[in-house]
Amino acid sequence: MSHDKIATLHIVAANKFNTNIMIKNTLAIASDHGGFELKQILAQYLREQGAEVTDLGTHSLESVDYPDYAAEMGKWIESNADKKGIIICGSGIGVSIAANRNPRVRAALCHDGLSANLARRHNDANVLCLGARLIGIETAKDCVNQFLSSEFEGGRHKTRVEKLS
Ligand code: RB5
């Protein structure tokens, strides 16, 4: 196993068992109806840890169209360039496709803490996409913790990320 992979596993293991990760971030959260309940849970979880959370909707279980909320997230990222967002739909797929249509957004659909960790370290992702119907609450919290506590590594990854724009 490569040193890089071992280091990744150590970081993920350390964070996984740290239940006191303080998330002093300012961030936005959004969802469609499929992600509404998980959005509410994660927003409360983040606020309890000291995060300032802007809720871009939706605000009920009434059926809505995920591209509208992904577009709102894109606008928020445009005016909060150094900040991060979390967006949720049933599978996470719709919001990830839609969010990435904004050139300022690097949205990553993650299903576990390691993918969220790598989305930050290697891809400098600024929007985390989650599928509320595919992952449980604890896994979603792992994804959020990793996404908000991991830093972009730059170097060779910077060259690659710059080619995305
Ligand atoms: C809504 O039913 C569902 O299609 C949506 O939340 C999402 O999973 C689309 O990708």
C-alpha cells in the first residue's frame, strides 16, 4: 500500500473517532424535497457545533426541482468565494450534475468520509453533495466532518484543478 494511501487511512481513522470536531465554518446548505429531512438534521448538527449555516431551502417536503436549489447554491458560492456548501437530494446525483454547471462550483458527490476527505484534499471541492436515500445519518455526518475539516493539498492537484476552469 502506498504511503499516500496509508496517510489517508490514518487521517480518516483519526477523524472518524473524534466526535468533538468543532466546525467553526460559515457555510450554506440546500436540498430538494428528497434531501429535506437530512438537511434539517445536518443544519442543526452543524449549528450545535458553532457553525453559521445559511439555509437556502427547500423548507418543506413538498415536491420541488433540484436544479433550482443547485442554482441557488451556485449564486451563494459566487458571492462567498472562500466558503463551502452542502447540497442534498434523494440520490445526490441530480444536485451534483446541476451544481457543477456553475463554473465557480466544484461539487463532489460523496458516500463516505474518505471520499469527502479526498474531495477536499485532491479536488478542492467547495460543495459536498449527499444522497439522503442512499446513506445513513451517521455516514452523512462523517462526510460533513471530513469535508469541513480537510484542506486542499495544492501542488500537483492545483495544476489539475486549474485545468477544470
Ligand atoms: C426526487 O424524487 C429525486 O429524483 C431527487 O431527489 C434526486 O434524487 C435526483 O437526482
